[in-house]
Amino acid sequence: MTGKILIAEDNADTREALRLCLEVEGYAVRAAANGDEAFSLQVAEPADVLVTDLFMPERDGFETLSAFRKSFPRTRIVVISGDARHIRGSYLEAAQMVGADAVLRKPVAPAELARVIAGLLKKP
């Protein structure tokens, strides 16, 4: 499988696990500890897919999603989260309503993430 993947995840262990699972699938993967760092990496070398956590310091997942949609509208976005509930429903549902191409609940199964990304890369 080919494709450039960018991960934005503040938990170092989760970030490394996601990176390794996607590299095993043959993707070129870069990883960032927050949305600001991810955005800078995207400016330097655009990825095809962003995998972002929702709750991070610096620039959270919603801010990151918004910035990517504005500056990199062709980049596919997968939002991952433990999905705490807010007063009116799910944060993952909210992320999908504001532009995420896919959402996955943590812990993310490597096979499910790989399947979602492969599907997104096939879309025109």
C-alpha cells in the first residue's frame, strides 16, 4: 500500500503504536505530538491522510481538523478518541459533522485503522 500518513497524538506510546502499525502496512508515516506540530509537518511535506486525536495540548483535534480543512482540503482526516461524552452527544459524532472523513474510538484496532485508511486512499 502506498500513501503518506501523518499522525497527531499527544500520548507517546499511542503515537508510536499507531506509527508502527501503519508502517507495517507499507505507509510512509510521520508523527507529531500535537496539532501545531502536525500542521507544520503538513506544510513542509503534505500527507494524504491525517490521523488525529481530539484531546491534545497546543491545538486540539477540532482546531487541527478545521485548520487542515481550510488549508489542505484534499487531505483525508481520521479522528480518533476515547470519546468522552459532552452534553449533547459524542465528540466523535461532532468531529464527523465538522469534516472528519472517518472516526474511530480508542483503543484503535490496527486492522480497523488500516482498513479505514485504505478505503480513504481509494476515494477520488
